[in-house]
Amino acid sequence: MSEITARFDQAQIDVKRLTERPGNLTLLRLYALFKQATDGDAHGDKPGFTDIVGKYKYDAWDALKGTSQDAAKQQYVELVESLKNGTAS
């Protein structure tokens, strides 16, 4: 297992232990980075207008198109670290 994968796995544990729930935009960013890190570029059908949450999640993931899985893992780790330290914007 690579170092970034180990750090990504730990960040997934850490994010569940946060004392404060992140805001919706931060949660959306975490979701998109997680999907890009684990599945690569967005694929499948985009949810329709009746599934507004699904549409936002898909759009956030699709915005990361072309980002490598390792880069997405690194960004996820950095975001979780900033949330743990209270420095996330």
C-alpha cells in the first residue's frame, strides 16, 4: 500500500470523528474527492432534475474530471486535516 493510500484510508476514519459537522459545500467537496479518488472520472448517467442532491453530487465529481486518483486522495487528506485543525474555509 502506498503512503498516500494509507493516509487517505486514515483520513476516511478521521472525517467520521470530527467534532463538528462540516458545511454542505465542504461535504460536497469531500464526496467529490472521495469519488474521484476511488472511482476516477465521473461515469454513468447524470441524475435528472428531480434528484437535486444527486445532481449536485454528480456535478461536483464531474468537475474533477482529469484529476488523478492520487491527486484526489492528497486533496482529500489535506481537506480532512484542515477540518481537524479548524482551518478549513
